[in-house]
Amino acid sequence: MTTVYDFSADDIDGQPRALDDYRGKVLLIVNVASKCGFTPQYSGLEKLWQDYRERGLVVLGFPCDQFGHQEPGNEAEIKEFCSLTYDVDFPMFAKVDVNGSAAHPLWQWLKDEKGGFLGIDAIKWNFTKFLVGRDGKVLKRYAPTDKPESLVKDIEAALG
């Protein structure tokens, strides 16, 4: 059976990162963008990371430019924007596609595990979120409109 730990991705600095490095943690995996109406959610995501990291939560940000060209920068520009504008400290990854034939395998798997609204798998927009339990299995999928602070109850339940 496949779990999140079977995947890897390049981090924002271009270094390969096995998601197995996060084994036993609760993960909140998010496709992010710097020029989106939902971009202020970076603040809430960072707050979740700061509030729950000691209990085992890891927020993972995956920049994506598939929605309205709202992530036009390269990795260095994205990293600088996130750091300077939202003081982002949680792990960030290199830009990925989340839909289509070039979708990153991790995102293909996430969509297969938890379909979206009306059972449609495709990611609809930036800041779609997936909560993954300590066992590496997807617990829940959240819409871009679901604010990070609204996930606290589910995160606390997943943390145990």
C-alpha cells in the first residue's frame, strides 16, 4: 500500500527530499502561490507550524503556477517573498504541477486518495490542503477557501 513516505520532491533549494524524512509526523501539504487572493493564508499556515510543530505537525508548501499564473517567480524569488513577506519558516519545495500529465507523483497520489468536491480529483485552485496522518495516509482534503485556523480541530485530532 502506498503512503506519503513513498514519495520525494526537490526542496526550494533544489535538494532532493524524501518525504520518509517526515515519518511519524502529521503533515499539512499545500499548493501555494505568491500572487493569489489566498496568499495571506501563508500567515495562518506559519502559525499552525509554530503552534504545533513541537507536537509533530509539519506544514509542507508546494508552489504551483497552474492557476492564473499566480506563482511566476523562480524558487529563489519564491523563497525570498515567503521569508520577507510572511516570515515563512515551514519547509518549502520546488515548483510543481498539481494537475495534468506533468503533475508531480505526490500530487497525483494525494488527488487519488481524496477526491475533491463532487468527486472531482483535479485541484481547483491555489491553497488546496491535504492533512496526512502519522501513518502516511491522507485523512482529509480542504478547499482553498478553508482558512488554516479552521483546521485546528482536525490537526489536534490527528496529533492525538
